[in-house]
Amino acid sequence: MIAIPEHAALTLVHTPIGRDAEIASALLKEAGISARIADSLQDLVGSLGDNVAFVVITEEAMRGADLRLFSAWIEQQPSWSDLPFIVLTARGGGPERNPGAALLSEILGNVSFVERPFHATTFISVTRSALRGRRRQWEARSRIEALDEKERRLQTALEAGRLGAWELDLATNVLTTSSTCRGIFGRAEDEDFSYEDLLQAIHPDDLDEMKEAVRTTIETGADYSIAYRTIWPDASIHGAEIRAQLHRDRAGRPIKLVGVSADVTQRLQAEQEQRHQNELLEERVSERTRELKKAHDLVLAEVSQRERAEEQLRQAQKMEAIGQLTGGVAHDFNNLLMAVLANLELLRKHVAGDERASRLVEGAMQGARRGASLTQRLLAFARRQDLQVGPVNLSGLVTTMEELLQRSVGSRIAIHVEVADGLPQVSADANQLELALLNLAVNARDAMPDGGAIHITLREAEVATDSASMVSGSYVVLSVRDEGIGMDEGTLQKAIEPFFSTKELGKGTGLGLSMVHGLALQLGGQLALASTPGKGTTAEIWIPVSANSVVAQPLAETVPDKPSETGPKRILLVDDDVLIAMSSADMLSDLGHEVVEVYSGKDALALIDTGECFDLVITDYSMPGMTGAELAKALHERLPYLPIILASGYADLPPGVEMQAARLSKPYTQEQLAHTLSKIF
């Protein structure tokens, strides 16, 4: 071997003919190429190395020799190396003249044939070509070594940063990953990891975001950067951060994504924990804010509620005072009308032949009856009217009244009735409900002077909790809605007050809505009004559903069992008002009965206790000292079979009294009195 300086070459020469070797060596030396002559093929093979520029050998030296050593060395060359061989031959390098040249080409690989005898210029030209090729291989080795060094440094940096390298071919979706990259996704170093495996490893909630990021990078060329959750084969949740750049071909077409991946599980967990803490803090702040706002709103609501309660209390006290006053006046007026009607009825019999006197009496009686009707409305407002409460089929009541209502409102007003199916019966007085519905329809008609429609509906509703006006339970709502002029808020607040009316002077009494309001309250429901100026008014009567489907018997028929008797009776009449007692006694006497008058319950009991016998007791309910109900109870204890009639303008009776006495509403006529007596005797 001959050492050579940089940019020089070492050449091995071996021929079995020394003269050829000397000539080749001399020619190489003349060309400035150092050479060493090998003594044998073994020596030649042993001298081969990366620093050898090329080998000159004769065909005769290789003929018949064991070339496996050459073949083994050539196969073990580095990837950059392809050692040139120059073979001196007497038959040329073509297969036609030299069949062995093909075998040598196959074994040696990079071989050039020089036919002897050769010109020096030819030989030198071949050797220089071989030397240039070898130098290019050495340059490639230097570049490969430099790249290898960079690769080692890059790999060291990736390992130090625990980064995994990867590459995605966009045409085939073939994913190439490093072992570190596969480990970030929970795979072993030697485990296959395709692009489909990658997609399946991404958390389903993050997969669309990842695909969108890839699409954006391919379309715009922007750097690919994303962090997402991954699911390892053991179902544990981890985090990966991926960064990549887009590579393009010479035509600018995107061909692959090359990037790195990092395990950011701890970072994502820390961020998640931080978000959780922030959410908790925000929730606490929001909760505290809500609490403060709720407390503030509560204070305002309490203030507003207190103001409303005070206003409602004032209104309730006002209405209660009006109701008490109205009820008292109506009751007293009822008693006066009782005396007037009774005396007028008796007087009418005495002037039966006098036409003018009969006309005057009849006019007075009509006026008294109108006064009685007025007192009934006042008593309804005061919730003291005498109600015959029982189960009422409200659907049938409204349906049968439709024709009457249409006649009452006239042809310019249309009546529309809508009744829900399967409505239960309500607990009410059918006659009073008919009157209330008629009042509402007439009010609706008066609110539409130019015509329109009245909508009457029935529906069932539930009240979940008890309130000041209604208890919880099931109700049937009777709604009457018009399309009239409506009422403002101030008018609406006064609408149920007695004698308040928006109608012209001389039209209406102002008692229609107040009567309906009182009736609803007395039945255990309420009257709800809603109105908008120019759009109409809706009135709703809430009536409780009846708990008993059996129709109640009229109270007047509930009398003690006693054998029927005919003929004049001895009757005890009890009333604290002398005028009423006198007029009632006159009507009874005119009917042929014997009447004994007393003016208090105590006097009545004292008379009974003396042993006086009577066929019937008629007593007023409202009396000082002892009410008619208390008297009836005491009489029932003494004389269980003694019939009792309880007369009153309104009903405020304790439980059980209804079963001990018949009822007679004031003011009553002689005919009504006689009818009641006929039911008892």
C-alpha cells in the first residue's frame, strides 16, 4: 500500500506478467496517480479499502481463480461505494469476442475493459475516468457522513425533547412514524401504526378538528399545529401535540406532511384542571352574583309585595266594609219589603172589585218586587244570598242557554260557544249561574255598540296551591269574552264595586259584575277580569268541581217525618220585627190558620215549656239573643217531630241546621207561604 496525500488516489495493480504491471504502474505514475503492485489475488483483496481509487488487473490473473473473495468484498461495500475495476484483456470486452467478460462484469460490477495492446493515451483516459468516478463516490461519502451526523444530531434532539418524528404521504395516506412517535400513541416500538390507526386513536370529540386542520394545511400551506386527546389501546386518555409542515414537488403540488409529535398529557391535564378551577371560580362568582341579585330582587319583591298586600288589604277592607254595609242594608230592606208585599197582597184581596185600587196595588207590588230583586243582587255581592247548591252540569246549562242569550243580545251580536269534552259537574246554584251568565252576556253586548261576537268557553283547570281567594283543587272555568271597547286599569279595578257603572245615566244598576263576583266567592271560586282598551274584556268564573254527583234535594223539602194532616193548624210565629210578624200572621190567618206571635227565641221556648201545643213553628233566622237556627235546634231537642220553617233573606247557617228545618226565603208571598205549608202538611 502506498500512502497518498488529499485529492490523490491509491491504485492497486496486479498482473501475473510483471512487465504489464510495471508498464501500468509507470503509466499511472506519469499521469500523477500513485499505485501499488499486489503480489497475488489474496494480497489484492486484502488491500482493498475505501481509500483505493481503482484496481487494474488482467483477465488472465482472474481466469481460473476463486473469485468469491472479490464477490464477498464487493457486496459488503458501503452504499456510497462502487469500486472501479480496469481489466486488461486480449479479446476485448464484448460478449461476441470475449464470453468471459460478462461473468467478470457480473462479479466486479463497475468494470472497464482495455484491450491489449493499448495505447498509453487510451489507458490513461480510462484510468482518469475511473478516478473521477471514484472521487465522486468519495464526495457522496462526505455528504452522506455529513447527513448522518445531522441525522444523529436531529435524532438526539428529538430524543432529548421526547419528540416523535412522522411523515404522511398525501397520495397514498401511508404514515411513517418513529418509535417515539408510536409510543406517544401507546404503541410498541415494533408495532405497526397506520394512518387509520392514528385516526382511530384520536378522541372522537377532537377528530373533526384534526381533519379540518389537515385540510387547511393542505389547501393554504399554513403550518399544521394542533393538540388533541388520544385514546391508548388500554382505553386510557392521553394528550398529543402535533406540528408539521407541507412539502411540495417541483410543480408546487403538495406531496407529504412532515412533522413531530409530543406527549402533552400532563399539560392537557393541567389545562383541564385549570379550566375546571376557572369554571368553579366563575360558577362561584356567578352563584354569588345570583344570590346577591336574588336577595336584591327579593327585597324589591317584598317591598312591592308589601305595597300590593297593603293595597289589597285596603281594598279588601273597603270591599268588606261595603259588603257588610250592603248586606245589612239589604237584609233590613228585605224585611221592610216583606211587610210591604204581605200587606199589599192582603190589600189586593179587599179591593178586588175596585179596578183603580187594584191597579194601584198591583203597581206598588211590582215596585216592591223590583226592590226585592235589587236586594237579591246586593245580597249576592255581600255573599249572603240564599243558594241552593248542588252538582250542576255546566256544559248542559250553557248549551241550553245559547238560544236565550242570542235573543237577549240581539241580531247584531254573534254568540260562539265552545265547550270542552268530558267536563265534570260543578258545585253551584244553577239558577244563580244562569243569572250570572246572562249578566255577563248583557255587559258584553253593551260593550259592543257597533256589533261583534261574544265567545263563551268552558274548560277544566287545576289550582296547585291554596291562595287567599281559592283553595287547591279542580275547577271548571266559564269564560265570556267580548270584542268591545275594553277597560283601562283604573276602571278594571273598580268594575266589581256595587253601583259602579260606565254606562250612561239611567242605564244599568252597577250591580251586575258585583253580583257575579259575590256569587263566585260564595261558591268557593272567584271572578277574574282581564281587559285591554280597544280590544275587549274577558270575564272568567272559576267554579269548584263537585265532589258529589248526586243532585241535592231542595232544602224546603227536608222536614221531619210526620203523618200528613189536613185542616187549620196552630202555628207559632217567631220574629223580632213586629211589623213583619204582624204581616206574616195576617197572611197565615187569611189562610185559615191560628197564629200565636212571639218576638224572640227565648219567648218561644218559654211558651213551649209551659205545655202549649203547636202544629208548626215559623221563625226568623236573624234575631238578637237567639238566632232562628239555635231556636230550631232547641225545639228539635224538645219536640223532634215538630215541623219548623226557617225564614231568612240570606243564609248563614251552621252545619246541620239545614237538616232540621225547611227554608223560606224573604220576602215571600202568601202563595209561596201556602206552597211551603202544603209540603209540610
